[in-house]
Amino acid sequence: MIDRLLTTLLLMNQWGILLYFLAMNVTHFVLIIRAYLATRRYLDESEVDQMEDYFDSIHVKPITLICPAYNESGGVVASVNSLLGLRYPEFQVVVVNDGSKDDTLDKLIEAFRLRPSHRVIRQTLPSAPVRCVYESAFLPRLVVVDKENGGKADALNCGLNVAAYPLVCCMDGDSLLEHDALLRVTRPFLDRPNVVATAGVIRPLNGCKVTPMGIRGIHMPENWLARMQVVEYLRSFLFGRMGLSDLGSLFIVSGAFGVFRKDLLMEVGGFHKTIGEDFELVVRLHHHLKAQGRPYQVVMVPDPVCWTEVPEDAGTLKRQRNRWQRGLLDSLWIHREMWFNAEFGRIGLFSMPYFLVFEAAAPLIETLGYGFFFYALYQGRVHGPFALAFFCVALLLGVVNSHVAILLEQITNHPYQRLRDWAVLLLCGILENFGFRQRTLLWRLKGILDWYRGKEGWGHMKRKGIAS
């Protein structure tokens, strides 16, 4: 009787996990299709619009770009140069040196001939003490703030205190924006009165040819870890988030490239010092505006691209994924009042459950699934139909979703022109499911344990720097 009961429980768990995998992959596939249709509509509208007319429009809002930098000497000058060369009617670049221990500040002073300024900063949002403010004699739109180290959220709040314009773009110190990226990512603020935040697309910079004039060659990286991440970014950053945006349920505006209304950021208290300050801020905006019943939109724009360096070694990637998982759990827990709460509309009934079940809990459930499978295999109790179905759902559907995202990306934006790059991308869409996915699963699982234990901090992020 006990043996029969164990067998029944094992089968029930097996089919339950199978249904979970099926639901997750079907949901991802639906989001990809929604994202493709939304992207096609956007591109059709963009073909009709004249970018030059938009550039000359008197309704375009000026914007401040806030770029925190901590030990970014390898790429900060190239990144700031790319920001200063953007096409936009009126903008300001605020670089916040967050107590770097390398020569980040020295490189900025030398490259842009900076000198101390008498500019007064109003401490509307609290931040670590400011040591000095620098300005350039020949680049009036550039401001560099040197402050004591306080973390990324603290640096962003310091930048918000300096920001002079109604829109702010928050980004990373090693990021490069495409020439027209600001014009495109801010267009929803002109077209739709209720937009409070917009997100651009993030793509790996590794393998691309960078010149003083910007990116002049888009190629797949030579490093295999970076190649796998290209597939991840295409699937999640572009089509996953574009699908959520089309459903009015976008929860993430990446810290590497996002635009916000400054007045709202000040209203909600700026960035909080959490593990994932960018994710938590967007959830807090949803929470705040929904609770007040104010109409608003958070929008994903599919063609303004920010290029950023991704890890090329397993240690750095492990620390990054661990931090992402802890940041996700931290933000969801802080705003647990919204879970399955009809008062928050789609955010409470769809976005929160989606991120809880298919993102936060995924490492636990998937690891449990693999554990049940191998335990049943060891005990000789593998149910034939289940084993075949589990393999197909866990691996083959992952390949299908990756390849659909890659093909739709080539149809809509076609960034990779060489046949070799496209072939490598398709190959990685298969190979990522055999080893890479399982490794990231374990790193995220460790992130859950570390979050439960109260671990804080980012860990050392090794970077090669932007090479010209």
C-alpha cells in the first residue's frame, strides 16, 4: 500500500511539474507573438513618421541623462562621448562618480578638460556627501559629480538632485546608446499624455566594433558565454518585455536604459537602496499610481537600443544572476500587498503572479522537476509517456521559443547582417538548453537561498571595457 501511495504521489508530482513547464512555455510563446505584432505596428507607424520633424518639434521635452560610474575607467570616456553625440534638441549629461577606487574620475577630467564648479546641489533626495562638482569649459551640457561611495541607488538619487530637465534617462556607466535612441525612446511622452516611463532595448556589446563615432559593426561575440546571453537578451529584453508592454503589464525598466518623469521619481522618493533598485522603482511606481487611481502607462519601445557589456566568465555571470534573482525577490516581497490583488488590476492579477510563478519560483520548481525525474529514473519508476513529455517540454519548447524570438528579431530589426552571425545565433538557441540553462538555474537557486539568508551587495563585476 505504501509503495502504491509513493508511486501515485510521484506520478502526480511529475504531471504537475509537466503542466507547469507547459504553462510557462506557452505563456512565453504568447508573449513573443504579442510582442511581434506590437513591434510590427510600431515599425509601420515609424515608417510614416518623419524623424526630422520630431527632432524639430517644439513639444519635445528636454532630458537629463544620469550615468552612475563606479570603477568604470575601461569604458567611461567612450560611453560619455557617445552620450554627448546623441541627436536630441536639448539634453544634459550628469555623470556621477560614486567613489570609484580606480582612475575613472582622472580619465573624465583629462578627456573633457573638467574644472571644479561652484554649482549648488539641492539635497532634495538624500545621498552620500558630494566631494566636488566638475564642469567643462567647452561642453556646457556635461556635469560630473564626484561623491563618496553609496551604491547605485544613492548615485542615481544624487543625479536626480542635479538634473535640470523634466525627463531623466537612467543608465549604466559602460553603456552606449545608438545615435537616435533618445528621440525614439522619448516619443511616447509626446504621443501619449499618460506615459510615466519608457524602456529601450538592451543588447550585448561584446563582439561589436566600436569607433569614436559609435558602433560601426554589429557582430556576434567570439566568447560562447556571451553568445548564449545574446539569445537570452533577444528573448527576454525585447520580445518578453514588449509582450508585457502590449498587455499593459510591463514591470521592468532596465537600469541600463530607462526614461522617467522626474517629478514622479521625486514624488515616490527616488531610488531605494535595494538589491534591484531599478525593478523595485518601477513596481513602486505601479503601486503608488494604482493606489491613487491615477491613469498612467509604462511603455516598451522596441527600436532604441542601448549596447552594454555582458560577462564573459562564469564567475562574473554567476554573481550577476545571483544578484538579479535576489533583486527580483526583494522587490516582490516589498510590494507583496499587490499579489493577486484585484484592486491593482492587471498588475495585481497578471504581472505579479507571472513574476512570482514563472520568474521568482522557477528555479525551485524546475530544480524540483529535474530532481523528481532523476529520482524516478534511479528507482526504476520512470513513466514512459511522462519522460518523453518532460524532455520535450523542458528542452524542445525552449528551443522553439528561442528560435521564434531570433527569427522575429531578424524580420523586424535584422541587426546581424552576416550569415555566419545568424547561423551562430540559431545554434546558440539550441545549445543554451543543454548546460547553460541548467547552470543559470543553479545560480538563481543559490540567489534564492542568499536572499532568504539576507545577503546584500553586488559582488565584484569583472569588465573588459569598451574597446575601439
